[in-house]
Amino acid sequence: MSRVEQPSFSDQVQGVLAGHEGEMVTGEDVRVLCAEVEIAPHHHNAWGAAINTMVRRGLLVPTGMFTQMKDVRSHARLTRVYRVGEIQR
């Protein structure tokens, strides 16, 4: 029952993005910001769903740019760059 009362993972990510409006970020940057405040998903695949949710909500706006990821486990693959949109608090 306690899980029902907790905000969803996407809502937690949204809370982390508050205060970063207008900044350019990647999904990797969002993951690092969340790790700094000890927010982690129940499964690593939830990151993609959370980023897609933020895009659908208009909180992450694709810029059309791509950059290489920094985490060595990502093998420098390309990732989208987003602009953080206005977040309602």
C-alpha cells in the first residue's frame, strides 16, 4: 500500500528537473541529476519510459541535436539533446 502513496518514478524525475528550465540536457544528464538526490528506478529500463513521459508532457523538448554520451558503459553512442521546458510546481 505504501507504493501507491509514493509519486511515480516519472513524477520524481519531473521534480528533479524543476529549477533547470531552459537548460540543455540529455537523458544521461537527467540520470546523473537523479542519482545526486538518490532517485533511482525499480529497473534500469524505466529511464527510457521516464524520458519519453517527460517529452510527452512537454517538459523535455527535443532540439534536433545529438551528442556523445559520457558514461564509458555507453561506448560514446549518440544521444538526443533536450531543452528543459517550463515545469509546473
